[in-house]
Amino acid sequence: MPRVREIAATTSGMPATDGDGVRMTRIIGTPELNMLDPFLLLDCFESDQPQDYIGGFPSHPHRGFETVTYLLAGRMRHKDNAGNEGVIEPGGVQWMTAGRGIVHSEMPEQEDGLLRGFQLWVNLPARAKMTAPGYQEFPPSQTPLETREDGTEIRVIAGTTDLGTEGAVRNDYVRPTYFDVTLPAGATFEQSVGEDDNAFLFVIDGELAVGERRQRLGRRLLGILGTGGRVAAHTDEGARFLLVSAQPLREPVARGGPFVMNTRDEIVQAFDDYRHNRF
Ligand code: FE
């Protein structure tokens, strides 16, 4: 029987402002948790105050990794320099492979009300950092939702559940598992994961008891999981959480704002290419 993963560390992240004054919580990509290979960044935005999000993320570049935008509430419109455009809705996902370069904007498609969601940055292996940019975009109707007998609901963004539900996203490089799990009161969730994957849980609502030790993980906390082939989480009162997991790349990481490469020189090159309109 594979070992059940226990919580190795927790973080609540820190308040951050990005784009044109968008207020959010940065959970991965902070001094406390710089990265969890291959995950470079996790931002959680949640506000019903328009001034917290209305500025959005005007035109900006990316190179060398993938961004995954997943919304729980509200709507975001994206547009890029290759002519792609679309609106992301709750339960829908946009998986963007920035590859060698993209210039895009991500703007709220609403003037008031709640905007709540996540952006995750997934690193690309060195061999794929300069690949052609690409998108995978799925509305909620095309993002599989697994419903279990005990009332558990799993929105499968990427990866495959133990019951065989396959995520919408097809990924050529890193192949993460990315589930949004809603557990009714008294339910236990179990899922097999790669023994050496880096994996985390992030509690959206409620509280979890994680692993065989049933360690408590409260709302808005990220729990980094230790090694093992199985994830187990129980809830007494009901909970909603993300499970994200992937094999680490174990390659050097050089960061420069919106670019993530393997070396300093490649970052300098990225800024130069962007300045000279080579994106
Ligand atoms: Fe962006």
C-alpha cells in the first residue's frame, strides 16, 4: 500500500499587488515559499470590491513557462498579440503556454461583484522554453466534473482521478494533476499521486484533516505535502480545496519579472527580445 502523504509545511502567503493595482494573496513565489518545483507562482484573488481588481492586468509579456487561470467567481477577458481572445468563467480554465513569448492582457469582464480565482505558473523544461506559444481554453461545460456516491464533486482541470475521470487539459511538458474538490460533511477524499511529485493542497473553504495524522489545514492555507503515493483528506463540516501535483523538473531557474528561464543570460535576452518587438 503506498504511503499516505502528511503535511510537511504550511503557508498562508502574503498580500501582493500586481498588474494595474490588483490586490491578491501570493501563496507561491514569496520569500517564504519561492517555488515548489515545477510550480513557480500561485496567486489567489478574492474580492467583491471593484477597486481591488478593476485595473486588471494590462498588456504584458511572458516567456518560458505556462500560466493556468482558474476562476471560482466572476469573469476575466484575455487578449494577446497573436489574435487570441476569450472570456474565462467560473469552473472554466485557461492554460496558456507562453513558450518563446506572448504579450497579453487579462482584464475583469465585470464592473462590480465578486471576483475569485487562481493563477498558477507551471515551469517549462529547458527544451520547451522556446516552443511556440499556445492556448488551451475550456468553458465550464467542457471541464469534467466527477460526482461520487458520497456527494464529493471533483472539477478535473488536469490529470486523472482514481475513478478514471480525465482532465480537459492536454499537456506535452509537465503533466500536473489539478483538481478542485468539494467534500460534503464527513467525507474523505483519496487520490494516488506520483511518489516523487511535489504536491500541495490549498483550502478554499472549510477545514481539512490531512493524512493519517489528520493534521488540520484551515481556510486559505496551503499545505505542502511530504512524499508518498497517496493523498488523503477528511472533512468534518465540509470543505473545498485544490489538489495540485507534478513531477519536479530539477533544472536551474532564473527569474526576471514576467520571464522564467534557466540562466541569467536567457533573461537578459528575453528583455532584449521584448524591447525590440521580437515576441
Ligand atoms: Fe499574464
